[in-house]
Amino acid sequence: MGAGSWGTVFAKVLRDAGTEVTLWGRRPGTIESINERRENPDYLPGVELPPGIRATTDPAEALAGADIVALAVPSQTLRANLTVWAPLLPSDAALVSLMKGVELGTTRRMSEVIQEVADVPEERVAAVCGPNLAREIAAGQPGAAVAACSDEETARRIQAACMTPYFRIYTNPDVVGCELGGAVKNVIALCVGIAVGLGFGDSTRAMLMTRGLAEIARLGAALGADEHTFAGLAGMGDLIATCSSPLSRNRTFGENLGRGMTLEQVISVTKQTAEGVKSSEAVLELARKHSVEMPITELVAAVMHHGMSIAEAAALLMSRSPKPERYGV
């Protein structure tokens, strides 16, 4: 449900794994192109999709008889979309979040929004997380992800549905840790992108990524996540990919800011959703609810939403009081 870049690529992965796939999208032109030319020109121009992916603009048609429903809309639109789709969901379908964000206003993770709106138990809800840059996976480059679900059988169903020669799926019961890793890394990638745009080198990027991982781990600990999750694909793996690759939307957004573009200018040239921009405030609100210190996230939110200059943010970050380094501190 969602024909953006990752939704389309995940549909390709499922089809390459031998799974029957129906892809829902809201743009008739995109759906027509997928059905007739096997290409999504808006998000993945030049990528040939495998035969057998059926696309539609009708959510009832897309959801009819589905065993697995993968949700791939922007995180802040999930609640509104799922409210419409909930009556159409098959009663035994597994619901899979492909989204990486925290909901504004409620600070709920995407799996929590799904459980609430669809009125389903946590055993039916999973999240697929990991260092998955859509265009690289679309090209068949080796990649991996985690199917996180509290129910092992559900996780294995998802694993079996999308395991291909180029894409491996691991299972993990720690939904909280996997989702937090995916959401917060977008915020850290914005900061890394700003540093790149300012011309700073690998030492600065390594510092921000490492301290960013500490922020993720602190928040995860407060919410009951397994600390080992953050050393895996959904934690460190996703953080490295999103902060290091020029294909990353969030890093690119930050780079443009660092190079001197105004926030309004960057938004106007950004064609796809950079989830960290809106999620930064929701992540910060979640951290404050649990008394978790997240200085990078706090400054990113201040730059994105409260008019703080990049120069002021950098000065504040580097002037924090000294303390010992321990994992998660």
C-alpha cells in the first residue's frame, strides 16, 4: 500500500521471491505505467519491474484476499490512510510497516498506530527495518533487513515471503528497538548531511554517527528495547547507510541546508519525503516524555522547526559539558 520508491521496490522483492503482489498507489498515471510498461517513472525511472506485479488505485481491490499487507506511505499520513483502509483489511492478514518515523502529536511508533487504527493485536503487526536504499535493492545489489514482530510465526511468514538470492531477511522480536533505530537514524542523517554540506570530513561524520547511535540506544533503553538490536541491521546498519549514502533523502536534505539553501528552498526541491524533518520533533517529544537526553535530535529539531541557525546549533553541540564515554551515555 504505497507506490513510492520503497513501496515499489519492496513489491519487486516480494515478486522476485515468488509472492503474488498487488501494488496500490494514488496516482493513476503511475499505476498505468507500472501495469503497461513495468516501470514507476516517478520514483524509479529506468528500473524494470518483474512481470506479475499488478497495480491499482482501488484499495479494496488491492487488499482483497491479502495474506500480508505492507504499508509504505509517509509516516505522518499513515493514520489517515489506514482509517480508510481498516474496514477492507482481511481478518487474518499480517500488517507490515515499511515506514520509519514517529507520529507527531501522539509520539507513537508506526506499529502502535497500526495496532490502534486497525484494532489488531501486536502479534499481527510487524516492521521491516534495515539499511535498504531503494535504488540499490532495485538493482539487485546484495542487501538485508529485519522482520521485527513479537510473534515468531508472523515474522517467519514475512521472512519466507520476501527472501531472494539478493535480499536476506532476519527475524527479531524487538519491535521497539528496530522501529526506533529506523526513525531516529533519519534525524541523525539530517545532521550528518548538514556537516557534509558545510565541508566537514570523515572525523566529524564519524563523531555524529557514533554519538547519534548513543542517542538511539538511550531512548531504546528507556522504552524497553534490547540493546543488542542497535548493533544490528536495524540499528547501526541502517544508521551507516542513511548517513553515508548520497542516495539517502535525509542526508541529501541536510547537505542542501549545509550548502546554504534556506529550509523553504530545500523543501521545494525535495521530491520525496525526508522523514527525519517532521519526525525530529516527535522523536524529541518522545525523549522528553521519558527524560532522555538527545542533544543532536534537539538541535536538528530546532533548526528544522524553530529557526535556529546552523552556526548556532554547531556551537551549542560542541560546547556541551564534558563527560565520560560509556555505551549508551
